[in-house]
Amino acid sequence: MKIRLKYDAMGQSQFFKSLMALYLDNDPEMVKVVEKIKQKDKIMSKAKIKSAAKEISRGHALLKDLALTKSEIDDLFDLLEEVDSGE
């Protein structure tokens, strides 16, 4: 693993932190990896894996429809900084 990480110019800590961030953010590509692991190791049935994937997908769509995007949140913080610096 160390050789492979060295080839990719990445340390173990950075690699695992990045993986955890993708996992916690329900990144679509990471969801596929987790599904693959569940199928390979027979952790969940295929029906439950498919159901979980649909729920995650619906959650992403709902967040997109109802919540602020990352760029909108960044814009709000920029506006707040401008207001603070102007007073």
C-alpha cells in the first residue's frame, strides 16, 4: 500500500482522511465502492443495497431542491464578511 501511495504522491493519513470525507459526504462514487464491498463480503442483501442506494440518491436530490448549495453558502459567508468589515 505504501508503494502505491508513494506512486500517487499521497501519504497514508491524507489517503484515509480523504476516504472518510468521501464516505461521510455520501459521495456517489464512494457509495458505489461501499455497495461493491457489501456485495463482495455479503454484508447486505442485494435488495437492501439497492434500497439504500435509492434512499441516498433521493436524499441528494432533496438536499439539492431544498437546501443551499456549497457555493450559495460560500456567497453568504462572503456577504457576512463584507458587512463585518464595513462597520
